[in-house]
Amino acid sequence: MLSGDGMLKKIESFYRMGKGAKRKKNNFTKNQNLAKIFKFPLDSCHIFASLFILKYNKMKKYSMIMAAMFMAISFTAYSQSKVPAVVKTAFNKKFPAAKEVEWGMEGKTQWEAEFELNEKDMSANFDLKGNLKETETDLEKDAVPSVVMNVLKAKFPGYKVKEAAFTETPKFSAYEIVIKKGESKKEVTIDKTGKILKTEKGGEESD
């Protein structure tokens, strides 16, 4: 009879990287081998091997989750440290009361700040020289003006508002509304007068 450590090494060699869990036929064959080596009943080997695989797979899953979280945190910290001083200065001047600011690159020519201001979620885009290019403010559904809602109801009957935001750039300002009916989802851009500027399929939905 093998010692406890010797037994564990034998089992690990048979179930390395969880390969024994892929096919029932392979499981049965390997369990037969275990039964011969350790002189256990075959049913006991099935149970013992299954528990070992389950524990291994759980540890593997948790390790992957922790690694992903660590990479996300590291990337965020890296992004924060790389924001040009001219961009940060412009942002602080424009939004001195901003809270929970998080930075990230949008494309190769703009920095985007996501933050909270006056209890609203916002984002602001700056070019590499610190010029403000766009701001976006998330809105509650009941904060969308009636003129915009009336146009949506008339042009898209049966659709419901899933997301709403107000966007401003140096050239225009408009409402970006994500609507959905069944499996159909659209993003509609409407100006303050109710004129539809653009309609696209899709859009990110948050329940």
C-alpha cells in the first residue's frame, strides 16, 4: 500500500490538467487503473477521483477569476498614471467637483474620464492637447424631455426606452436613446427640437 503522499502523486499524474474529466470512457479506464494500483473497490475510485477533479476545477476557475481581476486593476492603475498632465489640468478646470474619476484611452487620440458629478454618471473626452471634445451625461428615463419621448413613440411604436444620455460636442448637442422591442434594439440620436439625427441598430443595454 502506498503512503498518502505517494497516493496523491499517482492520482495527480492520472488527472493532470483535468484531462480525466473530459470523457466518461477515459474516466472509467483510469479509475480501473487506480483500483488496481491502490487495491480500492472500483466504486470508491470513481468517487475519490470525481472529488479530486471537482476540487481541481474549482481551484482552476477561481485562479482564472483572480488573475483577470488582478490584470484589470493593474491596467486601470497603469492608465491612471499615463494621463498627460495637460489633460488632467483641463479636466480639473472644467469639472472641479468631479468624484470617482477613472481614466482610459478611447482610440489613439483621446483620453476619456468617467466620473460622478451632482449625483449623475458622466464621461468626458479630451484630445492629447487637453481640448474638450465631448461630454456625455447618463439620464433617468423620466428625465428625457417630452418632445423627445413623443417623437420616439410616434416613430417607433411599441419600443421601450432602455438607456438615455445627453451628449454635447463643440458642434452639436443631442439625446442618445437606446430603445428595444422584443429582439429589436436601436440607438436613436435626437436633438432638443425632436429632430432625429441618426438611427443605429444595437446599443448597450443595462437592466
